[in-house]
Amino acid sequence: MDPKFEQWQQAFQQNTPKIDVHKLALQVARNNQREKLKAWIDLITGCGVSVFCVYFLLVYADTTLGKLLFAALSPIPLAFSLWAFRLRQSQPFEHSLDINQLLEFKRKKLSNQVYYWKVSAVILTALWLGLVGFAGLSFIKQGGESLWLTQVILQTLVLAGTWGRFIYLNKQRPKRLTKIDALA
């Protein structure tokens, strides 16, 4: 055999990381199961929030503006949870030992995760703006009602956490993609 070819082959083998394909396949399978569980939790939670909005509409909303707000809000959690369910369920995983398919699955999962948090942040921002508007109108009309101020403060904390998670994941994406690509 040609000595240069042997040197090249040895250099290639030394620089190529050793990947335990079985371990990687198990990791991807566990991640897939976790995503499916999260999808069902999202769906059940979204349905619960929508039912709560309808309940609040029927029992506690006493003004026309309040009724309109809860009527407009009630389908949003259900629609978002259905979207999140479809996003998380659309990640098919075949039990394959092809390293490229496993790595592509990990790349797609990372991309879907960042996309999920981006859409969550945008929707929560829109809901927060509506809540601030409603709280402002309620404060002007009814004067000093602290319930809506408390809601705005709590929603602001949730909104800040969601945007923080999205920004963190978006900044970490290149590093995580580099790690995934290094396995190839």
C-alpha cells in the first residue's frame, strides 16, 4: 500500500471522533419520547386555559368589554397548543443507525425548539399588549382596581422569562450546531 495513503488514512482516523451510534440513537429516541410527552402536556394545558377563559366569561365577566376580551382570548391558548402539538409531533424518528439521519434529527429538534420559543414570545407579547390596554381602560373607567395591575405584573414576568429563554436558545444555537456538526 502507498505510504502517503496510509498516512492520510491514519490522520483521518485520528481526527474523526468515535461515535457510539447505539448511544446516539438511544439519546435521540429518549428526546423524541420527551417531545411527545411535552406535546401532550401543551395540548392539555392549552385546552384547560381555554376552558378557564370560557368559564371566566360565563361566570365572572360583568362588563361588555370584559366579555369581549375573554371571548377573544379563549380560542388563543387552544390554537397555540394545537400548533405546538403539531410541531412536536411532526418530528418523525425512524430507528436507524445512519449517523447522518440521527444528526439531522438533532439539528431539526434544535431548530424547532428555537422556533417554538420565538412564536411563544411573539404571541405572549401580543397578549400582554392586549392585557395592558384592557387594564388601562379598566383603570380609567372603574378606577384603581388592583386585579388587572396584578395580572399585568404577573404576565410581564412570564413574558420576560419567555423572551429570555428565546434569546438564550438563539445565542446558543450556533454553538450547539457546531457540536452536532463535529460529530459528523
